[in-house]
Amino acid sequence: MNDSLQNVRVRFAPSPTGYLHVGGARTAIFNWLWAKHNHGTFVVRVEDTDVERSTAESEKSLLQDLRWLGLEWDEGPDVDGEFGPYRQSDRMQTYRDYSERLINDGRAYPCFCREEDLEVKRKQAAAEGRAPQYDGSCRDLDSATIDARRAEGIPEVIRFRVPEGKVVFDDVVRGQVEMETSMVGDFVVLRSNSLPTYNFAATIDDHLMKISHVIRGEEHLSNTLRQILIYDALGAPHPRFVHVPLILAEDRSKLSKRHGASSVEELRAAGFLASAAFNYLVLLGWSHPQSEEVLTIEELISSFTIDRIGRAPAVFDRQKLVWMNGQHIRRLEPNEFYEHAAARLPGFVIDNYSESSCREIVAVLQDSVETLDDLDKLAAVFDPDVAYEEEAKEVLADPVATEVLDALRASLVDLGGDLTPETFKMVVKAVGKELGRKGKEVFFPIRAAVTGSIHGPDLSHICSIKGKDAVIASIDRVLS
Ligand code: GLU
């Protein structure tokens, strides 16, 4: 596809105050794909100006989760670029300089109102059914008053002077958006501890980092109003805004912890492949032009465009994610799948089988595994210490079972060489012929005796991997 734009620079800007939630992961994926689709630049910027809530562990886990999903960044922590540093806590002087500039241009002003007084006014406004906006008490202080308050050591914040009128912009997802500036009061850009607020720092950084598209959740729409006012005050153009719809849980409430796997870490722990989680998350709010669903990263890069992001909220459907994971597992080469599966094999497999048998086991299970968590249960058919399910016990209680197992035992003892899937099939066929029985009558007792279940992956492979002696031993155990 040759529809790429020039100079696409996008960013994912997490606040390191928690885990990477699936909503954040989807935002990161959309940004990354848009960068890749246009041979552009994907920036990760750590928004850690909330010093009380930001932690180094959270930053570490966010970055680790992004890497797990394959979202390597072109600029960001540990990857220097032209527009760094990429942690807001390392950019404080820049925000102060810009705040100074806004003050000098009359677009921002110091405010000395005490927090307690503001709180009283907010309550009063709420009681009277008004929006709790700043009332502008310090809007027009003269310089003598400002100097006097500073001399008294009264703490000050810097507020943006919100002009009257409205902001109109063209959102890629929502079309033309109009918002009255009266929706917001004069908002704080620098706090009394000189730290910037999110809206201020993000805007200055998006401007300085030459961000072309801001792709983020629609819960940020009212922030966009404030941010556009800041761009306008700086005389700077603003990026294209792409407000992505929310992700809802199946009960249509906002997806949260109580719905189970809502963080990337939980998805990984639950045995989902990164490629499947990635693929599934892209489909939350975006659709492929030909409605294809199971897609490789390359296919996603070439087909992803922001104009196909829909407006309707997306619903997180765990069953579909499980299905998607199975599809991705089926597409792996057996040795690739082994890389994912090896660490998840239960102890009885590791302890009783050689590495090459473990590889064969994993290859046999690859057809039926949906999430890596399933390996534990599905591998049970390879447990030398067979545990019999009820249905298997019933099959084995039938006299036909004894007849079949007796005959099979005899043939196996006579069989020279190792048991391969082919020789196993041959022997079973001969047993059936000899007894005048076929189909389930023959297979169920053997499967029940060898695996303890009457369901499972291909029996000839199971028996060949377990080996002739083990199969004979399971028969003996049943017959005695
Ligand atoms: N740090 C903000 C957040 O995590 C970023 C929002 C944005 O993309 O501007 O919500």
C-alpha cells in the first residue's frame, strides 16, 4: 500500500502510576501501527509529574509490557533521540520557561488563592448547581499586589487565562468537534511546587517533540480543549487528534479489574501469546478493510489506517481473545510453539520424558491448545501415572475391553523395534481384524487404558511417545 504520510510522529505517554491496562495497550498499539504504517516515529514519553503517585516499578513494568507486545520505541526511555529527555521529570525547566513565556504574553497569571478558600467556593458552586470553576479572583492583580504577595511568601500557582469563545477542531474519529471555552475555568499550568499539570506538560512536549497525531482515549476530549487553548496561546499549530472509543466489559460497564484479565501482565500470565493479544486488541475499535481478523504484524502494519477507527465503544470479549490465541498458536512452527510451551509443561512431563519427547508432546498438543494454561490439563494424557476419568472406567469395565487389551498386549510383545505411530496403527488394525471388532470398540479401551480418558489428541502419537513398555505397563495395570 502506498498511502503513507510524511513525518508521522506519534507518542504513547503513560503515567507510571500502575500497570499497563488493556486500554492503554490498545492506545499504544494504535500509535505504534500508525507510525510503522507511515515509516514514521513512535515515541514513548513517561509522564511522571505526579510525584506522589509515580513509581519506578510502575515505569519498569509498563516498559516491559510494551516490549512484550513488541512495541519497541524509536525515541523514549533508554533510546535517545533528538527531542529528549523523554521523562517529564527531567524536563522541568522547559515547563517553567514556557510558563514564564505565557505570563509575559498575558496568557497566564500567578494565583495566590488559598486551597481552603477554593474548596469553600467549589462547595458553594456545587450547592448552587454551578460548575465548580475558578472565579478569576487573581486574574487581574497588578504587579505591586503580585510583588507584595510574593514578598509575604504566599504560595502561588500559575493559571492559564481561558479566553471566551469556542474551540473547533477536526477529530479523525469524531469529525468536527466544537467546545465552548466556558466549559473550563482558568486552569492551573504550574502547581505551587512548580511542577506542571498534565495538560500543560503534555502540550509543551507534544509541541516540542513535533508530534503529528495524538491518538488517545476519548476520556481525554475535555483535556484536548485545554490543550488546544495552550497551542493557540503559543501560536503553535496543534497535532491531528484521534480520540479512540472506550473499551467496555461484556456487561457494558467500563472494563476494570473486577472483570478479570484487564492488564497486559494478567494476559501474559494467563497464557496468551503477545501476537494474539496484539491482534485482538487492534480489533477493539478498528477493523480490517476486508474484515479479516487473524492477522500478522506485517499485515496489520500495511492495513492499519486511523480512518478505520470506529466511533462505537468496543467490547472486550475474552472468549474471542481465547479463540484468537488458538489461531495464533496453530500458525506457529512446532519449534516456535515449543519456545512458548516449554516453560509451561507440567512437572510429570519434564521428569519423565527426554527433551525430544517433550518436543513431540508439544507438537501433538499444538492442535488443541487455546491458551498456554491449557497445557497442564491437556498434557495429562502423557502422565505415566494414569488417572482414570469416570467414562474411561466404564469403558474398561466392559468385557470387550479386556479382550482388546489382551490381544493388543500380545501383539506389542511380539513387535520388534520401537513403537511408531505407523506400527501402532498397524498393530491395532490387526487386533481389530483378529477379534472381528472395529472403531470405538477397539480404540476406546486402548485410549482409556493408556491415557485415563476417552478423549484427547491422536492416540498413535501418544502411544509412540509414551513408548511400547509404558503402553504395556498401562495395559497390565488395567488387566490386573
Ligand atoms: N499520561 C496521560 C495518561 O496516561 C497521557 C494522555 C495522553 O495521551 O495525552 O492518561
